[in-house]
Amino acid sequence: MLVGYARVSTIGQNLTSQIEALKKVGCEKIFQEKKSGTKTYNRPELQNAIDYVREGDTLIVTRLDRCSRNVKDLHQIIETLNTKKVNFKCTEQEIDTSTSSGRLMIGLLSIVSAFETDLRDERQADGIASAKKRGVKFGHAFKLTDDDVIAIMKLQQSGMFNQDIANKFNIGRSTLLRYVSDFKKKQIL
């Protein structure tokens, strides 16, 4: 059986051209959704399509970016389909895992993706090391001054609830309590 999957990212976009293309190649069932394509688990109709296909079926999309935004995600989808003995086909990019050249293309995409990930990680590590040498501090900046904490403690003493105080200072309740605790520790030292 030929099973199609069509996706657009936003409600305002139209699925018509993808559905027509999938019907043209013979898809008997088409799963469709209007969802962002960043993560597989955020696309329930893609999951339904993968669950639906059986051994010997082919899952068809018009373009790779309709089922996956990155090669790692695509590779996981292909692995799941391979385990089920289901082929994968992309009509516009001529990828078909039922052929040796299609399997080669998927393999090459996986290798390129791994290489790009390694390069990105190396560049990020180099950038962080360079920034640290220049004195750049990482992490959250302090939100409250000592004067703010003294004002908070006065409000606590007046009977105001911690959540109300936190809301007033635009911070979380646990952050407020941590600042007060750290301030008290500094005063003891």
C-alpha cells in the first residue's frame, strides 16, 4: 500500500498541492497535519502514519522537509520504517529506499549530518573558550541588588506573602527565597 504524509507549518498554509501530488503517485491513504516540523513527537499524524504502515508498504512525502527538519530526525524515521520493512519515498527529491541509490542517498545524508553536528559543536566550544578568555560571564545575571533583598525582607516582616512579593519584583517565589537565604548567609560571614 502507498501511504502519504502531507504537512504544512502553519494554519494559514494550504495542503492541497501536497495532497494532489500524493494522490497522483497512487497514495491510497494520506495523513495530513498543520504543525511545525521541528520534532517528530510534536507531529501526531506523522506518528499515526508510521504506526499505520505495514511490511511491504511505502510511506511517501513530496519533500524531505515535510517529514523532517534535520537529517538526524529523518534517519530515526527511516530506521523505524526499516524495522517495519516499510519503504520511504520522496517524490520531489527522488529518494526511494526500495532502491540501492535511495538507500545510498539516505546514508550519505546521515554522514553529512553527523559531520555538520561535529563541526557545530567544535565551533561552539571554540566560541565559548574565546569568550571566557575575553572575560565574558555565562549564566543568568543577578536580578536583585542587596537593597532589593532588604526591601523584600521588610515586606516579609510586614506579613506580605512571598508569592505576592515575588510577583512585585517580577521573579519566581523560589528565586526570592534563594536571594533572601543567600543574603542572610552573607551577613553571617
